[in-house]
Amino acid sequence: MKSPCILVCSIDMETGYCFGCGRTGDEISHWTSYSDRERDFLMSALPARLATIKRKPRRETRRSRMARERHSSGPDSKDTQL
């Protein structure tokens, strides 16, 4: 059975769509009872739905912060360590 699920199951409170697949909670829970035609119809609408979800920027990881700080402190910087 086809499924758009990517195991990122979290519903956007503004749109009601799953951040991972774009389905609503009701569509997710009834997915196995839908016909192939109904599933295909819903799957065709998912890319447009996903485009409407506003995602919050991801928190900067320690690794990316350290890399950014290393990059910004070039050879002319006073903070360069030996």
C-alpha cells in the first residue's frame, strides 16, 4: 500500500497538516481504509499542502556554531588561538 509517511509525525497547529507528509490527523488515521483511488487523489494534493506549512528555523547546533565561529575568526582576528 502506498503511503506518503516519512516518519516525521507532528501536526502543524495552523494548517492541521503533518509536517512530514502533509496529511491531516483524520487522513492519517483512516489511510488504510481508503481506496487506492482515494489515496492517489490525496497524495496528489500533498506537495501543495506541504508548501503552505511554515516551518520554524532549526536551532543552530553546537557543531555548526563552532564552525561559524572558526570561519569568522580568520587570521586577522584577535581571537585566533595557536
